[in-house]
Amino acid sequence: MQLYNLEFTEEEIRAAASADRLLSMEIEFSRKCNFRCTYCYVEEQTSVVEEMSRQEIKEVILQARALGARKIIILGGEPSIYPHLIEMIRFLGSLDLEIELFTNGSGITDELAQVLAEERVRVVVKMNSRDTAIQDHLAGKKGAFAIINQAMQRLQRVGYPSAELFLAASTVICQPNLRELVDLWQWLREHDIEPYFEVLTPQANALKNSWLEVSPQELHDLFAQLSTLDWEQFGRDWEPQPPLVGNRCMRHQVSCVVTARGDVMPCVGVTIALGNIRQQPLAEILKNSEIVQNLKNYRTTIKGPCGTCEKSEECYGCRGAAYQMTGDYLASDPTCWKNPETACALRPKTNA
């Protein structure tokens, strides 16, 4: 079974984790963005001071590669409007690294689409709804629906999706789109676009907009429907478990995030800076981090129902949700329907 959309096997993950090596790294080139998504994990998108230079970005990529990373996942901000994106993609390609790009599509020109195709970049377009009003509302930008569809058309003109050109849609599960997600999943499958559906992590904008929240029971019902649909219509066999639909998140075993300012974090949900690449090498930051070691040893460190769950050998829930909702990255996942404490889990809310 392949996990966390990383295309790595359990054996590869286990070996990398035990040797303090990486298989992938997520990185922000910049936090500048032209959308204002209601669920965005970035606390303040307009703050782009002290961001890494191109040379610093290249250096940390080389450090990740030396640690064994075979894949670089580009986050944002919005990467497609980063002025040096093509240079960075060519650089990654020259290192023979697999590249995955998360984008709202706004900067995907014909030229960029061609470069993405030439470098075999795995493109993940942020698509939360096929309803114009819902998509625009969630993106915080009028015209977002049209922008996303135009980007998809440009990608299709250069050959996406195909066996060599992977195309996916990143979709956050929330109340405004909940009723259409089964149909959206089927539509994506029928068009050979891989659905990346995930449970919303309550942080930053999402924490302020509590109207986005989906209950654990609603999540359970959706996951079950999608599992049945995938098996009956597409021959995909998987067991429902959060936070990723049809997949398992084991990112803390073999990956990390480097923010645009050089801070190293376990993931975008566990927003604890382990160190900064401007002060320490990446290998040193990861190897000496008690947090990283605790996450790698999740079978003995995760607390409460998550630690005693029958799935605890292969699942640790969403560490980001646990941290954002309880303040403890080792707490049980409050969004999981298997967690008996979910009903009384505390969650700070501020209505938008």
C-alpha cells in the first residue's frame, strides 16, 4: 500500500525513519498569495518579509536530497505567482527529484503549463467545488472558479492528465461543499484526475470560520460513501480512516515542512518551529528534535484513545488537528469518529 500520496512503500518508510532520513520535503517558496481562502493554514498571508532567497531555497533542497529525499512538494502562498518558479522547477528537475506542485491555478500560463509538462511535475489544483458561488466563496476571491477551470484547460492542452502527467484536485471537506463531494469524487475519477480530499485542520482562517466545520459523524458517513463508490465503480479498495480520504498520512515518519522564512516544522498543522535552516543544517534540526522522535515513535507516544485504538499500529490520526485543537501534538485526534472523547473535545471558536 502506498501512503500519504508519497508513492513510497511501508518498507521504504520504515527504513528511512529508522535511519533519520527523508523521503520527501514540503517547502514554501513564498507566502504571497492572491486568494484569501476561508480555510487557509497561513496565519497572515500579507506578511512576506524575511523570506528565503533563491539560493537559500536551493541549499535546503540540496540538504533534503542528501538526506535521501526523492520528492519535493511545493506549497504556498501561491507557487504559480512566485516569480522564480520556472527556475526552481528546472533546478529540481536537474537533480532528478520528483516534483509536486499545489496551486490555485492563477499563475498557470501556457508557458508554465509547458514547463510543468516537460519536467513531469505532479500538479495538484485546489478545487473545492464545481459550483461557481461556493468555489469563489471558499477561495475568498470572485472569479476563482473561472481561474481554476482556465488553468485546468491549459494543463489539458499540454497533456494532463496522463500516465506520465499526474493531475489531482485538492479538496478540503467543509460544510459548504459537503453535499456535493460524492459527485465531485466521481467526476474527478471519470476524468482521470486524482481526488485529494482531506479533513479540514482547524487553524488560522479555518479557526475563525467555524461555519466550515464538519462533525466526526458527517466525516464518517462521507468516507464510507466514497469508499463504497470507489470500490463499486472504480475497483479501488481502501478502508475509511481520517484525515485523508483513501489514503494514510505517515508524513511525520519521512517528511517535514520548510516555511518561506526557513523554519522547519513537522507539518503544516503542527506549527512548532523545530529550528531554522539559517541557523542549523536540516539534518541537525531533524535528528536532534524531541518532537520528531516522538512522532516517529507514535506507537508508544500517542496518548488517549488514539494510542489504544485497534488501528494504532498503522494510524496516528491527524497530528495537526490534535495540536491545533488541544495544544498537544501527541493528543488523540479530536476529528476522528473512532475517538470516544470527540463529543466532549474542546474547540475554541470565533464566528466569522
